[in-house]
Amino acid sequence: MRNQRHSYSHTRFAFTGIAANVLLLTTGLTTVRAQQTPAPETVAPAPVITPNVSGGAVTPTASAAAQTPQTTIIEPPLPILTPGDVSGSSTSGSSPSAPASSGASALVPPTTNSAAVGNAPPAGAPQLPASVGAETGSSRRFRYALRFSSTATYDDNLQLSTGQQGGGFYFSLEPAVTVGFGDIIGKSENYIRLDYSPSVFLFTEDSNFDSVQHVIRLDGGYQFARLTLNLSQDVQILDGSNLNVTSNTGAVVNRVNLDVSARTKVNIYVTRVAGNYFISDKTALGLVLQYSRNDYQTLLSSQTTTADFSVNYVYSPKVTAGLGVTVGYLNPDPPTPDQVFEQLTLRLSYQLTGKLSASGSFGLEDRQFSGSSGGSNLTPVFELGATYQPFDSTSLSLSASRRVLSSAVLGGQDYTTTNVTFSARQRFFQKVFLTATFGYENSIYFSTGNGVSANRSDNYFYVQTALDYSLTSHWTFGGFYTHRENDSTGSNAAFADNQVGLRVTLNY
């Protein structure tokens, strides 16, 4: 048996060596191409006001970063100074049931939070040059982008265990492709776009951890004289314990699924229809209809339907304000009861200068529980995001949120989660990029029915540093270190984890 084990390990290392050789060959070809092609520039859409709607369990998706078999939350493309970095924030503040803003518009651009499912390509999708999608009236033009990332990581707590920890090495192979017609970046003109991001994770110590994940997104938009329509469909087939999002500075932030705090398989489906109708040059009405389903193999699945209506007004060239009303229905697996929730939120977007911008939504959520309990929960909710770029080589980002989510592991319980994340990135000598990310999250569980005692709370923090070097305009190489720790009163939910790794990324 031991000989078979060694033979299998040699086969796995041989496969990893072949993958490395393929990567080096691809790198050589890309280097030649880079000598003939000017460096691509990433284009970030304007920040957006988005309702803070929650209700479903935590959302995992496929990853483009170097961490334990991870998953990725879909988010808008953001200003990127260099290759994405990996950090350790939590996923508790993200919900697939949260509708985004009422579609792309000059009045209300898409937000930078994880609820903005409507206008965002998957995190880890290829970065597109500024010329792609920049022309107006070019809805028939075909566009594409390719990306490949490979990482080697050592993790001293692969399963996020409370007691005896098991560490080991793993490798990831993560290609990504984007194809589309029209204005697939700015989305201010007609467009249709498809993103596909598979991820393969191979573990040297235990092949039972090996996983293949998929993130697929199809979305499109059509512009009439005063009406803008958007339709999107997301499919995520996931197997892991982590999630990823892209921060305001372009860093790929690794988010731990604190609610589950373990590896799990889940399929997520999100369908969204949005529209904006411009009453005048300063006023627009928005409507978002969204259906999402979290389908866990062994945990509590759920499905959520939401409708969000908003009125948005451009007060000045720098300030946009809106008022939104959201209603939703959450249908989780028993014993958690069905839930109806309403939100009233004030939404603001402020663009002080080209260097400083902020957006957010603030309001109240009232949630009612069906069944014998017939209880309710009233709590503040908010989403905040701000970016500041004092110099061309420096970017700072701050985000915070508070929302209510349904637990996938504790029947008859929801939890209120509040988190804050700060990220800073500095470029040196035009080719070297240093990133630091810090985050904190608090989760408090409460009962949704009679006879259920809810006493779990989590206090989670993380810190990560990363260093990347741009070898060419298409090829980057770097490394990272992450420490993350959760102090929890829940059973087997507390953990401490350290990760260190190397990565290489190709963009074409």
C-alpha cells in the first residue's frame, strides 16, 4: 500500500512538473507577443449605489487566487495597478440573494460590494485592455481576453481545524476566458458578454482534497432612448472552504466561509433582470428582480426571490442620491422557517475628485419569520465603499457592511454580520507592487423560531502582505503571506491559519 502511495505521489508531482513546463512555454510565447503589443490598461466603471439586501446563506464561487481550494464572489472590475493579491477577509458579509443596483446607468453606476451581482464579471476573469469596449456604436465588434494563473501554496491548516491541524502543499491551475460583443467593459452601450473561469486544485498530501470548480456568467444589456435593460445568469459549481472578491484597489481578497468553517460542496444559481428608466437628465427609476439558489450537498440549502425599486437623483456633478425599497422572500431548508424581509435604504454616491470617491447605502431591515414563532427582527443595514489614489503609484481602499444572513449549518438560526476591510497598494520602480490588507468581522447568531437556543458569536481578523513583479506587460510573478484567525463560541468554528505561496499570472 505504501508503494502504491509513493507511486501515486510521483505521478502527481510529474503532472505538476508537466504543468510547470507548459506554463514556461506559454510564458515564452507571451513574452514575444508582449514585445510587439503595448501594455493593456484596465478600465474601472464608475462606483455605484447598491441596496444592501440579504437573506440567503453565504455565497461561494471559483477562485483566481492562491489559497486553499477557494471560491470567488462575483464583483465588478475595479482599478488595478498590478496583478491581484490574495487576502484573508471573511465571506459572511456576502449573499447571493442581494440584488445589485437597477442596471448600468450614468446616474447610478454599479457598486463595489459583493451584492453587485448584476454588472460584474467573475473575480479572476481576464483583465481587458482599455481599447476593448471603449468605442461607442461598436455593438457588433467581437472582443476577447485570456488569462492563466498558477500558484504553489503551503497552508498549515488546510481544513481550518480547531484542534489538531494538518498542513500541506497544493498547486492550482486557473485559466479564464472572456468573450463578447459591444461595450463589454463600460456597459454604457449595447453588449453581450460571457465569462468562464475553471479552477483545478491538486494536493500533494491527500488527493481527497483535489477539486475542480467552475464559474460561468452570461450577461447583456440593451439601450433604448430612455430605458436601459440588463439580464444576467450566473452558475457556480464549487468545492472548498474559501471565497474571493476583488477589493477597490484591485487586490483579490480571500474570504473565509465563517458560517461553515470547513470544506463543502455547493452549487449557486443567480438569475437577474434589471432596468433603469430616465425620467429626465437628473432623475431615473430603477427596478431589479432577482432569484438565487444555494444548493448544498450536505448542509441547509436555500432560495431567495427579491425585488428592489429605487428613485435616483443627480444633485450635482459630484453627488448622486437615491431612495430604495426592497422586498424579499427566503425559503431555506427545514428547520429554518421561511422569511419575508423589507428594506428601506438611502443611497449616496460622492465623487470628490478623480482621486477620491465613495458610495454606500444606509437603512433598516425588518425580517419576519413564519411558523409557530411568528417573530421578527429589526436591524440597521449598510454598505460602504471608498477609494483614494493620492498618487499614480498609490491606492487606498476602505469598505464596510452590515447585513443579516441565514445559516447553512445551524438550523433555525440567522446571523448579523458586520465587517470592515482596509487595503493599500504601492508601486515601486514601475514594476514592483507591494500590497497590504487588513480586515475584521463580527458575527452574532440569533434564533428564528421557538425552542432554538442561539449562542454562537465569531470575531475574525486577518492580515496579508503580497509582493508582485511585472516581468512584461502580460506576465507577472509574485508571492504572499496570510495570517487569519477566528475566535468563536461555536463548535469547531475557531481556527488559526497561516499561508505562504508563489504565483505566476499571464494576461493576453
